Amino acid sequence: MSSRLQNLMQKQDVILNAICLLLATFFFILALSNLRWAGNFLTIDSLFMTAVCLMLAGVFMINPALWAHEHGLFAAEEKGAAPAVDLHFEGTTKLFLAVLGGLLGMTLVEVLLAYFKVPLELMLTILLGLSIIKAALIVAYFMHLRFERISLMLTLVPMLVVCICLLLIFFPDSFRLNKMRTYNQPPTTTTHE
């Protein structure tokens, strides 16, 4: 049963890596065809589409490249070297309680900031910093990403960066739209005859 399960897992790895390669190829072709379709390559829209397509192609190439490296497809392994052992550490109760205590402590600091006279810019900076640290601890320890293979981390982290970059691209447009709203303009007076 063990060899049958291992054979099934190997087939699933091959299928999933083939799907990732297919998606990476699709996004790479889409980036190249965007260069051809765009009349002028040096426009914001064209550069944005090309950059996003190339980033997505790179993200989908990470897992197949790591899988190929693990299976010795890129470099010949040294003779007589010990085989790599896949260790999966799950953490201890003491570790998780320490992380939970740290999270509760940071939450307490965030709540106490509301009761003290702290300048707004400083308070927002502290709140954002603590929120990022808390999110990283939750993802790392309670969602067990700290103990996963590096290929999963290298797949998720670039996608997070891409999502944040996509959000930042729309900020200038939102500021422009805010100035176009009617409530920012003084009311016009009309006279009735």
C-alpha cells in the first residue's frame, strides 16, 4: 500500500508541475504578445501588463524548477552523498503558547494606544507595524507555513508581493477621482427670477 500511495503522489507531483509549466508558458506568451499588440511599448498600460504577465510566469515557474532541482534534473548529484531527508517539524506546545502570548501582548499594546495621547502619525505607524508582525506570526506558526517546504513559501510570498503592487498601482487613480467628486467643490448658488 505504501508504494502504491507513493506512486500516486509522484504522479500528482508530475501533473501539478505540468499544470504550473503550462500556466507559466501561457503568461510568458501573453507577455510577448502584449509587446506585439501594444502600439507603443513604453506606455504605462503596456509596461504594467507585460510586468504582471512576466511576474505570474515567474511565480508559476518556481515550483517546477524546485521540483526539478530536487530530482536532480539540473545538476548531477555527487557520488556517495547521503540522500536528502525531508524533515517536517511541527512545533511544540510551548512554542505555540509563546507565539500566542506574543500575539496577545501586541494586541494589548494596540488597544492601549487608543487610551493614550499619541500623535496620529506615530499611532498609525505603530499599528501598521504591529499588524504586519502579527499577520506574519499567524501565517508562520498557526497556519504552519514556517514548517512547510520552501517551494510553498516561494509560491505564496511572490503572489503577496504582486497583490500589494497591484493595489499600490491604483492609489494615484483614487486620489485623482477624489478630486473629481462634487462634494469637494463649493456649492453653486442659483438665483430664481
